[in-house]
Amino acid sequence: MLMTNLLTSRWYGAFFAAIGISLLLAALFYQYALGDEPCQVCIHARLWVSAWGLTGLLVFLAPQTFGIRSLGHLCLLVAGVGLAERALYLFRLENGIGDGSCEFQLGMPDWFAVDRWLPWLFEVRNLCSYTPEIALGVSMAEALLGIAVALSLLVGVVWGGECRTWLQKRKQTQ
């Protein structure tokens, strides 16, 4: 019951905001403290993580209506699937599976020049080759893939539960 209350409260959004901030801080630690410069796909992953964090913050701050929460779930799910895709692409690149490459530029349109606005966070500084080991032989790409899949599943389950509850309430009022 406590877990259900937490997942349907404002703290759900705060959880995703905290996850996004934590992942960005970890990426910056690896970049600036350990010298692992980010590649194009790593920056794409950072953009999806930023979307997660910002969406979580908005879900936390926004009125708690079904429509707004559903929009938040949708955005969290899209960001999670986008992050999973980029992490899988990185995993495939670092393991030589299939075709793939990356460039030494971000590849975003001029109207979304985040690499020029916030170069300390979004500037491509390396070509894709491998991602650093996080712990116990797990690479950053593998860890990101696991986190993205797990949290996307969580969003799907919570959203499904909220939709079921909303539909039951609608039936009762008719």
C-alpha cells in the first residue's frame, strides 16, 4: 500500500527527477574526474536522461490530474525508450555487433544547438568506441540499458494502474 501511494503521488515525479540528475552527475563525474570523454551517442543518451529529469520535475510540480499525469507518463516512457535505444546502440557499437557508427558532432538542428548552449554537458568530445566499466564488468552502456528498461517498465505498470483506477471511478459515477 505504501508503494502504491508513493507511485501515485508527487514523489513519483521527484523520483524520476532525482534519477535524471543522478545519471547526469555520474556522466559528468566520468567525463571530468575520470577523463572519459563523451561520444555522439553518449550525448544523445544525456539528452534522453535530461528529458527524464525535466519531465519528472514537471510531474512533481504540476497539478495532479489524470490528464497531466498521463502526459507525464507518456513523456517518461518516450524518454525511457529513447534512452534504451541509444544504450543498445552503444552496446552494439562497443561489441562490434551489426552496423553502426558515430560522428564527432552532435547532429542536432541549429534551433536545438544544446552543444553550443551547454558545451560542458552536451559537447561531443570523442568518437564512439567503448563505454567505461561501472562495476563488476558491467559497462556504462549495459547499465544504462538496464536502467532504461527497468524504469520504462515501471512507468508502464504505474500508468496502466492509474488508467485502470480512473476507468473504475468513471464507471462508478455513471
